[in-house]
Amino acid sequence: MNRGVETMQSFYEAFQKKDIKAMQALYSDSIVFSDPAFGLLEGNEVKAMWAMLLESGKDLKIEFRNIKAVDEEYVTGEWTAYYTFSKTGNKVVNHIKSFMRVHEGKIIEHSDAFRLSTWAAQALGFKGWLFGWTNFLKRSVQKQARQSLQRYMEKNNL
């Protein structure tokens, strides 16, 4: 089996078990991450983001599938997150396409892609449905997500 495929599979198995230490251990110290909700994160921000999401996602469940090697370093996969969005109490089912670059068994780049408008409609309700496609809502979601991450990092001295 391709080492990148093994690494991605290990990451999502740890995620399913909510084993933050195992997830973080698979990242290089210089990890670069991006997704529609947080934008671009680097290093400790990435590791803290997953810790924050696992701690706040009391009912979080994930499934993953279709992990495939693109080449020696790049892998893709799909995963679905099921959880209650804490700010509204709304149930969310988020379908995500994941891309990772793996070097010597460590994830050095990770990006997750999903439709922010679909997520916003579920998480935020009518307001998200109405404005989920706008850059204004995207910027607002990213600003709030990054502020939450900053507060989490300060609180936990990260």
C-alpha cells in the first residue's frame, strides 16, 4: 500500500476515535492546511483547530472512504462529518473532499473542500440558506472560525 494512503487512512481512523494526539502526530511541524471555514492555517494552528473541533463536537461522528494515491506524495479521499453546530443547535451533514501531500510519513499539506453554501444552510438555517453563496458570509464564517481558534489557543496556551 502507498505510504500516503496509509497515512491518510491512519489520520481518519484516529479522527473517528477522537484521538487528537494520533492525528497531530501525523502532521509535520510545518503543516499547511486550508478549508472554506478557516481559510489558510499553518503549524500549531492546524493542530489546535482539530483539538478544538474534537472538544466542541460532543456528538461528532465521521465516515471516510475512497482514499486513493494520486502519485508518490499526493492522496485524496472523501469524508463525511455528522454533528450539531453548537451556535445554533442545527444538525449538519458535511460531505468533504480531502487532499493531502505526504512526505516521509508526515502530512505536509492538507486541504479540505466542501460547499460552504450547503454547510451554511444546514448550520445557520435560513440566514445561511439565503446568504451562503456570498463572499460576505464566507468572510464572516472565516472570521468567526479564526477568532474561536485564537481564543482556544490562548486559553490552552498553544
